[in-house]
Amino acid sequence: AQQGRVREKVYGKQKIYFADQEQLPAASDAELRQLDGEIAARSGQLQALQQSCRHMEAELKDLSSSMTTPEIAKEIEALRKDCASYTEKLERIKSATNHVTPEEKEKVCREQQLYRREWRRRKRMATELLDAILEGYPKSKKQFFEEVGIETDEDHGAVLPATV
């Protein structure tokens, strides 16, 4: 620092030493323009390389997430087996002789409607009768059902089928 090659700056208790830039040769405007041109060219190269790198990383990600040739071969074989089994099942269904005729289906639907109506009617009658008994009963509805031994549809998870 005393010889003038290094400069010293004091900040409180700290001292900072750095090279004296006044002793370095000053660059001319032509050299600065040339260096700016090199910086711009290198920046362009850097951006092109970064873009290429991003493109290659995306391609690598696509390739690593896709299936390999042996995996695809196994998948195709499994799909062919599934297809064959479904085709066989379809042929068995088509060749079956025990098809349900529309008349039989209609008969079953009518019977279901009849049974559903009867179920509703009997449930309504039982509910009205139990409500009439419970009007004069001193305990709760639940206690009455337990004493008499009544089990409801809800106790067994029975649900009235929807109308078709």
C-alpha cells in the first residue's frame, strides 16, 4: 500500500485492500467496443446452449417416462389376452340359448311393481297402527319397539326399491 500498487480503505476497525486500477492501462474505445461485441456474441451462444439444454432435458424426461420396448411388448401381450378373453365371453353370451324374452322381462317387472306396492301399503298400515298405540304409551318409541320385539326395515338396512 505504501508503494502504491495496492490501495487501502479503512471502514471503522476494518481495512480493505484492493488493486490500484489507475496503474492498469486504460482500454481504448475500440477495445471496449470489441469486448462488448464479444460479450454480446458469447451471451447469444450462452442463450442458444441453454435453449438446447432445456430442449434436451425435456426430451430426456419424455424418454425416461415412456415405456421401454420390452415393457410395451408385455403390455401388448396382456392386452391381446384380455381381448381374446372378452371375445370368448361375448361369443358365449351370443350363443347362449337361455335369453330372457321381452314378455318374461315385462312379467317380472309387473310382479316387482305389485310386491313394491304391497310392501308400501303394509308398511304404512303398520306405521299407522304403531303410531296409534304410541299415543297413549308412556315410554319412547324405541323402548316400545324393544319391549314388543319389533324390527324395522331401517334396522336391517332394507330399502324400498325405486320405481322402474
